Amino acid sequence: MKRLIIALGLVLCAATFANAQGGGGRQMGTPAERAERSIARMESLKLTADQKAKLTEVFLAQGKSIDSLRAANSGGGFEGMREKIAPIQAATSKRVMTILNDEQKKSYEAMEAERRARMNN
């Protein structure tokens, strides 16, 4: 019985250390992975294949720009990054709006308003 408890304790310790080594926090992913997630979140807009391809390029460019900012600002504060990322996000939103049709634009604006509300809470 003692051996079982000790073995279980060792397994739990190993799992805890492995999780700590992995960063433990929120993993952002590559720009391509983030672009895919952005497109997946827009699934309710019923995007065409052409729109998906164009939007993937837009979100990929955004991801690369943000990653280069993060690399240049390593060790900087969160607030400073927020100020630098905001113009990139605004430009991306404008580019997205040029790709969507009128009905999709309304839905996209509602999705963005909901996202901003969640972020502010």
C-alpha cells in the first residue's frame, strides 16, 4: 500500500513539473493557427471559399505583425503592447469589412461588440 501511495505521489509530482515546464499559461499558437481560429469563429457568417482565403491572408498578416511587436517588446508591459497592437487590429478590422458583404458586416460588427464587452469585463 505504501509503495502504491509513493508511486502515485511521484506520478503527480512528475505531471506537475511537466505542466510547469510547458509554460502553463495561455498558449497563443503560430500566426497560421491563430488565423485558422479566427476563421473558425466567423463560421456563423457563412463565408465563401474565396472569402475564407482572403481573410486567412488578412489574419495571417496581423499575426505576423503582432508577433514581431512581441519579439521587439520582450519584457515590456502589457499596457504598452495594447497601445501598439490596437492600430494593427483596427487596420485588420477595416480589411475584413472590405471582404464581407453587407449582411456579414452586420453580424461581424455584433460579434466584435460582444468580444469587446467580454474583454472589458
